[in-house]
Amino acid sequence: MLNPRFLINLLTITFLVLLQVFIFSNINFNGSICPYIYVIFILLYPPFRNRYVFLLLCFLLGFGVDIFEDTGGINAFASVTLGYLSKHIIKMVSGTKFFEIEEFRFSDFGTSQWVFYTVVMVLIHHLLIFFLEIFSFTNALDTLLKAIYSSIFTIIFIFFYLILFRKKAER
């Protein structure tokens, strides 16, 4: 039997993939700038849970987007890489030791730490996606600008989501 938490994560991934493919992938600013909202799953996943299950979920998340958008595994690679780096970035941003990560909660983050964590994670994800999509450094500046602009729009959508979700929780 599957763990109920795993099933909830699979439903969340399915919802985020469908949301990304049918809504957010159709939002194109300037023809190439697109918010990737599914990254929020990787950002909010608790770092103390099973890492192998988390990496599997990251793969399924990225692979689901790849299937619908026919991107050949770019989103899966970026999602798994981001999932792998997330624990290390949390430790770097929060200043926790290796043994303290098991008790870490995102509520321990201050506002500036949360903003820095989100910006770093989203920027890494987008740089991986856009440089793997082009697979060349000939137009590196254009690709870098595209990644930065898409990161800005993704971060805006993520913060809108977090503000709306937090206000509902406080009521």
C-alpha cells in the first residue's frame, strides 16, 4: 500500500503539472519569458523527509511537464538537480549545521532568508532549463537575460501564491 503522504504529493504534482502546462506555459511575455510555477513544490518540500522519495517526486514533476511540452527531459533534469541542491541551499541560507537540518522548518526563515532562498533556487532552475534548451554559449547573454526575466516572473507568481496562502491560513 502506498503512503498517504506520497499519494498527496502525487496529486499535488499532477495538479502543478496541469496548472503549468495548461495555464502558465501559455503566459508568454515577449514571446519567450514564461513563469515556471511548478518549482514551488521543490521550494516548499520539507528538507527532513526522505531524500530519495523527494528526488523521485522531483523527477516525476519535471518529467510530467516534459511529456506535455515535449522538451526532452530538460525540466526533469532541472527539477532533480534543484531537488538535490535544495538541502544544501537551505543549510547555506539558514546557517544550520548538518545535524540540525532534521529539525529545520521553513517558519525558521526570516523574510530576507526566504527571499534569498527563493531567488537562488528559481534562478538555478531557470538557468539550467534555458541553457540546456539552447545547449550553446553562443548567445549566452540573451539566454541569461531570458532566464533572469523568467525567474522574475516566476518569483512574482510564487510570492503571490505564498501571500494568498498565508492569509488564508491566518484567518
